[in-house]
Amino acid sequence: MNKRSGYIRTCAVIPMKDLVVAKQRLSGILSSIERRHLSLEMFLDVITTLKQVESLETVAVISRDPHIMDLARTWNIRVFRDTESCVNAALAVTARVLSAEGYETMLVVPGDVPLTTPAEIEKILETRNTGSPVALVPDRRQAGTNALSCSPPTAITPCFGQHSLIRHQKAAEKAGLTSAILELPELGLDIDIPEDVLALRARKGRSRTHEFLEAVTTQKLHLEELR
């Protein structure tokens, strides 16, 4: 893509776990096959959203799961094969690659935020115009990070995991950088525990994830009635 006036080269990166270990905290309400399907539907919802964001030059996935990588390629999504010991190490390697290729921003969006919208993604990227090289979107519990924007991609080392919001803020402060915190309701809902599933089903709107969860719930209720 040719660089136009005012255009900032930006890559959105979706880190994805292996499907066999995805969403284990939902094991009380979903089978292993259902959790696998849920992860895929959420991933596709996130891809669909990111593909609509004009400010993004590239959308990429980091994964070691063959099915995830194959699916990404069918959507013309760039694939970074994860060969690192943890997601933060994989993101750090990706950030260095993107910087070497001339990208000015790396936006990290997890694959389990199916309700996020193009407008929310644009709001994150707009913070670059306000002098904030780092932008953070907290989860609805104000503890985790549901999106991280770094300009340049290597501005800070990603700190995803428990209490990542405060750790990302401290990393930006240590680097002498301003960080912007954005409360974005749809992006703030990630699906990790049964309570999150209930919260998603209570939200208005349609998505692949909505449809999948409704189908699973309907099937389970039908089976209960037959017993």
C-alpha cells in the first residue's frame, strides 16, 4: 500500500491460543468441542470487524494452531507463527518485525472480544493524534487489557496476563511515554467465564458468537426437555 498524506502504517495483531486449550474456564457450561467452536466464532467476529477499519493497513494473527493459521490465510490475514514460550514474548518478536518493516503502530486485539466495532477501533487509533504513544482499553473488571496500541510497535513490552492494565501503565511510565485509557463497552467484554457469556447474550446486536451461543443453549434446553 502506498503511503498517503497523514497515513500511519498500522498493523492489528490478534494473538490466538491453541484451540485444544482455549476457554477452559468455560468447561462448566460448554464441552471441549463447543469451546473450540466458540473460539473460532469469536475469532471470525474480530476479523470481520478489523477488516472494516480503514486506518488499518494489515491484520495479522499470532498462533501455533494449524487450524487457526489456515483459517486466517483464507481471510487474507497475515500469519506470524508463534514459536515463543508465552504470548508476550511472541508479541515482542512481532513488534520488532513490524518496526523493521516500517510499521508505525501495532494494535493488539485479543480474539475473544466478539462485540467490538470498527468505530471503537478507530477511537483507539485516534489517540495517536493527542500525543499518546500507548493506548489501553481495560476489560469490564478494570484489571485486564482488552486492546493495546503502541506507536512505534516496540514502544513498550506487552504485559498481558493477570492485572495487565496496571502493568502496561507502569511500562509506559517507565519508558517515559503517555498512555491513554479508553473505556469502550463492547471491546471491554471479553469471554472468559460463564458470567461473560451471560453478559454477551444480554447485549443487543447480532454476531456469529451470539448465534452460536443461542444455538448451543437451545440445543441443551431441548435435550433437558427430552429427559
